[in-house]
Amino acid sequence: MRPRTLLNLGLLFAVVVVAVLLATHVGRRSPPPPLPLSTIPPARVTAFRFRVGRGPWYAFRKIHGRWWQTHPVRARGNALMIGSLLDGLDEPVARRYPRARVNLAHLGLAPPALTLVVGRTRILFGGTDPVGSYRYIETAGAVDLVHDSLAYRLVGGDGRYLSTRLLGRRHRRRLTAIVLPRFRVERSAHRRWRIVPARPVPERRLHRFVEQWTYASALGVAPAGHYTVLERAKLLFRGLPPERFDIVSDPLGLALVRPRLGLRWQFPETSRKRLFHLPAPRPRRTRSAGPTRARTSGS
């Protein structure tokens, strides 16, 4: 068989295959994409609140581009964790039921286990489906069955949505003194750090110590709970009220409690040395001896 004939047969076979595929799929509709739990754009959310069961409301609001908790106390929010929560609003819906056709109490929705309010949208969380890891959620007159990841982010309360930074940007710029049980480090009139009671400590060591407080970031934030005060610390600022901390033991190591907020910032045990002791002096660099020339004796 000639090569031209083989080529023509190959082209004919390809045309037949394409025609069969087109005939098979013509008239078929592609399945619709899954419905999202909410169509609220996360970037446009400027306020939300939630509560667990019938507990207190935790309210958050974006103020001048930064997230703050406004109730029950005013504290800086964790923008990264809040963004992750809001991204979960478009969780795909596995099944949707008309609200009038289900027993809300039977599904754990009357009363709800969790309540989340974003703008004018109220989302109620019920019980979980015994067959799969899905949760019943009531919103906009319907009951949806969605994956349980969104509820999982709320059951722990407000702790994960609070900033783990001990100090905000404004307080970091205005820090003037760190008052600890055995000594204090303060700014002098010449804007240099000094230690009281006075002792010969290089200013660069004091600056390193101040930076440990200035940029301290905790492992987590939790309710203060009941605790026994071991020691106390106080930070002073220019033009701002002082911040007082109770130093307490914590399952993670140690914690700094702000009594007025009723919250504790949890640190590992290794942070005790960095926050309450001056850093050790850096070893001096020793000049290495250069290569020595061998002495040659004249003949």
C-alpha cells in the first residue's frame, strides 16, 4: 500500500474519532459548580461577630485597615487567622434542604451550637452528620450540609483571632522603660538605654534586651483563667498608659497576663531567659595571627 494511501486512511480515522466524540457530547450539559455556603467577598468584610452556644459575643472590626477585637475587650486582631476564617465562607455545599422540610431541633440548630454574623448574614451551626464529617448549617432560609472546617475554627473562642504580638506598632515606637522585679531598663535624656540600679553594662546589650520585649511574639493567646502571680512587670510608654503584666506559670512554659483584658500571652520556657535576664556579652573577636615568614640564615 502506498504511503499516500496510508496517510489518507489515518486522516480519515482521525476525522471519524472526532465526529464520534462530538456526537457523544453534543447536548450534554456539564454539571453545575457546587454552591458556596456564602457569596460574601472576604476582602469586603469589615466586621463580624460570633459566639459559641449561648456564650459571650466576640466582635471584630477592621479599623483603619487593621483588625481589632471590639468586644468583650479591645485587643489587636490576628489578620492572618481572620483572613483564613473569612476565606472559609465559600465552603462548597454538599446538600441543601429547604428550612421548612427539616426538624431544626433534631439537627442541633434549635438552639444552634455556634452563631456567626458577617454583615447582615447570620449563619447558624448545628450538629454533624453521623455518616460523614459534615455539619448542618442554616442560612438564608435553607439548611446546608457542608464540611466541618468552618465550625472547627470557631469552637475555640476568640484566642486564635487575637494578635500574638505582645506590643503593637504604636507601643513599640513609644517604649521608654521596662520595669522588672530585679532591675529596670529605661531611656535616658539622650535617648540611650541604661540600667537601674546602675552597673557597667554596654548600651548595645541593653538595646538587644529591649528588642526582645519590643518584638516578642507568643505561641498563643488564651483566657487568663485562675492563676497565681509569680512576679510582675510593667512597660512604660511616651504619651500612652503603662502596660502591666502578671508573670504566671503556664502549660506551655510561662505566660504574661494582662489583668485588665483577662487574657494571657503564652510563651515557651526558653523565653524566660530572653525576657527577664540581660543577654550574655558577645565574645570578643580575636585577631588571628598572620602567616609567619621563616627566618633564613645567610650563608
